[in-house]
Amino acid sequence: MNRRFLTLATAAVAAAALTACTAGDRSAPALGSQPKPSGSAAAALPAATIELWHGFSADSEVKAFEDAVAGFRKKFPQITVKLTKGVQDDQITQAVRGGTAPDVAASFTTDNVAQ
């Protein structure tokens, strides 16, 4: 898979996920509400599948995360995002060390950033 594509797609999924997790007193604009420029980069990306692990397990948390990914899927329909919920940091670390890490993993602690 093209490394540049994977980097862009990973950044887009992470941004969508993190946007869903921000708190504030004003509501964010609806996903996809901005006009799409002609010849946008989104249309130029090839079809791909991204595996994303996250630690959310409560129904409301999982729904918020899935809603954020749904916005990403709407903008990038050619990219399939396979979500795995309830993944703990030690599982992420073990997968990285074992060479079986997902494309994107959302860690709940800052201790794993350097690792």
C-alpha cells in the first residue's frame, strides 16, 4: 500500500475520531457540511481498508466513535474502516511488538506515545 496514502488516511481517521471526543459549549459543524472543492484529494485516493482499534466500550462512547467514522466514510467512501472496540493499551503494545498492529490505534494513555 502506498505509504503516503496510508499516512493521509490514518491522519483523516484519527482527526475524525478525535473531533468526536472534544468537549465544548458550542456544537461543531455537521460532518460533510463544508462545500467540496472540485478535484478534491478525497476523490483521488484509491480504495483501501484501514483497521482501527480503540478502547471505547460503553455503548454511548462506541456510538460517538462510530458516528465520527461514519462521517469519514461519507467523505471517503472508497475507504473501508474496520473498527475493533474495547482494545486495551497492553494489547496495542503487544500487537506492535509482534508485528500485527492495526493501521490506527487510539491509546488511552500518554505513556505509550514514545513506544
